[in-house]
Amino acid sequence: ANLFKFMEGGYITLIISVFLFLLMFVVYAAHKIKTDYADLVSISKYRNDLVALSNDLTLPKFATHLVFMSKALGDDTVESKILHSILEKRPKRADFYWFVNIEVSDEPYTLEYKVFTHYPNDVYRVKMRLGFRVQQRVNSYLRQIISDMVKNEEIKLDENYHSYTKTKPYLGDFRFVIVEEELSYENDLPIGQQFVMNTYMIIKGLTASPERWFGLDESLITVEKIPLVIRKSKPSRLTRVES
């Protein structure tokens, strides 16, 4: 009887189940590959560079508050690609650097945060703990956090920010930089891992964008694309010949 049901359309359920299993397997395997080769760096190691950049008046100001979303869990760690974006790709001068991590809580309506100060009035690490039923409106939550810090005199804003507005306190402008990864041709991965990563990149392109996921307005976002190098290949050396 079950065999007849299978032939009459039950196989569709089986196909969908297999597809979902393969989808979850690819996502899990890709995350494991990225974690195994994850390049995390210490914020403290680059703290002085960030402060020097913030005070370098020869460079145009990129934003008052420059915000990066980080998946690194430690209070003193961040992805190297983020610091590369700030210091090397195009130096981004800002009054404040914020590295924000989102932790989804098992409790549905959790709304908590903690702030780790790497350098007063300059470099901060923020961890938001949000319930799984809470919409991730990162821009609004971060403004609340900064407003609280201003009221508590943990942050001192430039008085010029208040010259052209009746809103008190005026926090200044925000710029969220989304660093998107593209699989680099310089990778030297086994065939299986290469297939998993290529498939993962296709799936990632079909899912919701980071700005929608974090509830960010497009007017506040700068998107940068960087090559994702998991394991760099060793190029063959050219031999110079005489003409």
C-alpha cells in the first residue's frame, strides 16, 4: 500500500526532504570550513592604529559612527577583513568605531546588551543579546545604546554636532559597512570543499541580504566586496627568458 502511495506522488515528499537535507548539509559544511580557516585578530593589537586614524585630520571623515557587524564572539576579537577594510583598503576616518555582535537568545523577548571599551571615546565592542522573536533593528538599538552612554557621560560628542539641530543630544551620522565575501580564485581547496563553498555562495546569493537581516536602511549602508581566501594556493614561479 505504501509503495502505491509512493508511486502516486509520495516520492515528491522524499525529493523535498533530500533537497532540504543537502541544503542544510552544504550550509553546515561551509560554516565549518570557514570556521576552521577563520582569520580572527585582536582589536587591542590595532587599537592605537584606529585611534591614530580617527585623529588624522588630513583624511576626510567617512562617518561620525562607523559600524561593522562581526560574528566573532570574543570581546577582543574581530574578523581581519573588517580591520583590513578600515585601515588598508581605503582608510576610513571616523570619530567612533563600533564592532557589533548579535547573539540570539533562546528566550523569545530578550533585549540586552553589553559594551566593551577598547579606547574611551573612540573604539567600542558591543554585544546585543536579542530574543528569537525580536526583530533585529540594529540601527535603532545602537542609537539607544549610544544615547544611554552619552547621558551617562561615557561618551563625549563634539559640541559642533549640536549647532544645527534642536534634537538633544544629536548623535551624528551613522555608516554601516557590510563586507561581503566572494570566493577567491587564489584558493587551493580539495575538490569536495571547493564544491561545498561554490554551492554555499550560490545559496547565500539567494537568501536575504545582510541589510534586511539586521534591519538597516539602505541609505546608511556601504557594501564592500572582498575575496574570500580560505587556503591560499602557491603560484608557480615564472622564469624570465631573453628576447
